[in-house]
Amino acid sequence: MTAKHHGYALLAAIVALVVGVSAAIYLGAASGDGAGSGRRSAGDTLAAGPGPGNAAPVSTGVWVGAWSAAPSGGEPGTATHGTAGRTVRNVVHTGVGGTSARITLSNLYGDAPLTVTHATLAVAAADDSAAADPATLRRLTFAGSTAVVVPTGGQAVSDAVAVVVPHDADILVSTYTPTSAGPVTHHPRARQTSYVADGESTEDVTGASFTATSVYWRYLTALDVLSNEADGTLVAFGDSITDGVTSTAGENRRWPDVLAGRLRTALAAGRTTGADPPRYGVVNAGISGNRVLVDDPLRGASGLHRFDRDVLDRPNVKAVVIDLGINDILRDRNPDGPQAILAGLRTLVDRAHARGVRVVGATLTPFRGHRGYTEARERVRQQVNAAIRTGDLFDDVVDFDKALRDPYDPRGLRSEYDSGDHLHPSDRGYRAMAHTVDLGDLAGPVAPARL
């Protein structure tokens, strides 16, 4: 068992103690859903539904994002049968821990209502496994019912359930759908193995029934926790570089993952030194191929069209790092300047500021040697970056371009930071990006919204 699961036995014992002493519903815990949260607060009453080991939360805290994935389209080949008669066990990794949890299921790209009759959540028993820690298995409910019908194009948020969710841990979220809703709403570049079983197997703690694997996340778009470790959510909003498509699968080495680790380490150190780093959970809202301006049926809604859903509707969102625009350049056959991209980014900033959310903007990274590289596109990238660096667009700037570029040829990536395609970073490159972020820049005043 690896280090990230060290101590799970102790956590299971804590859960048992929590369950044993819980006698009353903790009221008002969802009051942490402050400015910037537009989603339905399913945990407002925090009443746990029926199921093994469920109890009302007894700890105070704030609802924050522990994990998320932006839905980007309907899964190919699922239009007829969907996941009818199968259990999907999504494996997700937490950036922050908590004492209660809730999930969001999406049917954004389905063409019929999605019926989920059983859903569970558990801490994984080991890395790279469908097995669950039995002491942490919780049956999920929706408005008090174990079944939910997610409308076509809609989403559903579960009730809160009491369970100790560790940070830096794998969580198993299992859903059973008896009928098809058409195309399965999914996130295709998960870089994580999930599992599928024939029949209803949501409470299978052994994982034996999960004989098939999946490289997608299906239906599940968010895991929130009632946390004592964080008091806000930071969203990483971007394209494939934020999605981490060339990071090592199963190792959680995307730059938002590394940033989450930095924040946890800084917080632990701050308790000793008296420093005051931001207390944020980090969630990833990257979609491979995504653009600021243009929708794509295979690569999701544009940044302009999905910003509210994927950023502003996260619980207690305090800050967003925007790294978006390189695909607008790469897919423009006749680039004539940065104006449209900058106008789109400015619109995102204005929306965030209207909700009191701080915005850190990232410069666009080099791509010389990539098949889409042209001198005209490079000029536009340089113009966008020059505008970002002036400081007039965002509340603060993180210079990913400077961190990754080859000092001998600034139009390309440094070789050790290049995954090999001359566009996407390697694991070392993603790590360098995360370490370029000044943690102090993630908190602070927000510029007034422009009228």
C-alpha cells in the first residue's frame, strides 16, 4: 500500500467513532456556500440518507471542492445503450479532505432522462484497485431517496453523507443505471483508470465484480467535502494543458494536482512559522481542445459558455487561474491578432469579479515544433502574452510561458519540460508550472466589476 493510503485504518476508526456519537443533525453547515456559489446546496440540512454507516455530520466546516471534471461531450458509441444495466465505479483523487461529502451527477449530453437507482461513495482500499475500504462505504441519496432521475441536459446533487474523506486519496463513486439515457456525459481525458461491472454492484467492497476498466469519468462531475482544511475553492480553468493529458496516468501529476499539494504543504508549514497561506481546495476544470471563443461538439462548450457552470458554480469559489487561448490560436487558419481572444478573457474576468472571485491569468506556453506552429500564430501568442503581462487584464499573472520556454529558443519548450509533441508539458513541466504560481497571488483584493 502506498504512502497516500497510509493511515486509512485510523481514518476508518474515526468514522466509526463519528457514527457512534452522532445523534443530531448539524444545522447550517452549508452556510459556507458563500458568494460565488450558484449551485443547489444539497447539504443545507445535512440529513444523511439510509445506508450502511450513514450518520449526520458532527464537525463544523465549509463546503469546498475536493475534485471536479468538466463534462465535454457524449461518449462515442453510447448513443443507443448508454450504460444500461451496468455499474460505473469512477475513481477520483482528492485535493482536500473533509468530514462529509456530496457528489454531482450530470446528464448534460444525454438525450433522455438519466435514471440512477443506486449510488455509493467509499475511500479506495488501495491504489489502482476497484476495492473499497468497507468502513467508509456510504449509500448516497438524493432528496432523501436512493434513486434519482437526472433530467436531459441537467444535473443532480446528492444529499450530504458523513464520511471522513482524506486529502490526497482515491475515492470510489459508483452509480447503477438500469436504462439508457442515450449518450453518456463524460470527461474523456481522465488519466485515471475507473471500473465497470455488469449488473448492480454499487456496494461491492471487494471490487471483484468490476471486470472492465474505463479511461473516462462518466456522469460524475464534482465531489465536494465539508472541510476543516480549507475555506474556499480554487478552480484551474483551461484546456488540455490544465487537463494534464500528457501527465503520467494514475499518478496525479497535472499542474493543479501539484498546486494542491503545495497549498497543503504551505498550510502545514504555516502552523509552525505563523505564515498564512490560502486555505483552498483545488479543482480542475480543464477540457482538452477547449477554446475561449468557440464551442466544439467533441471538446465542450467554449470558455465563455461554460465559465459559470465550471467555475462560478463551484462551492465557495474564491479564485480562478485561467490558462486558455492556445487552441483559439492553433485552430485559426488566418490569425489576424489577439483582440478577440483578449476580449473573451476580459469577459471572463468581468464575470468573476461580479461574483467577488479573484482571477489569476496565465501566459500561453510555447509550441514551436508542434504540427500547428506557424510564425503568424506565434505572433498572436506573443501579443496575447504581452497584453497579459501588462497587469491590466487580470488581478495577477502567472508566467507559464517564462517558466517552460527554452532560453535558447523562446518559441519552444525546454526539452525536459516537453512531453514530446512540442505543445504539452511533461510531468516535470507540469510540476514547474505549479511551482511558478505564487501562493500569495491566489488571495487578495478583487478589482471592482466594470460597468
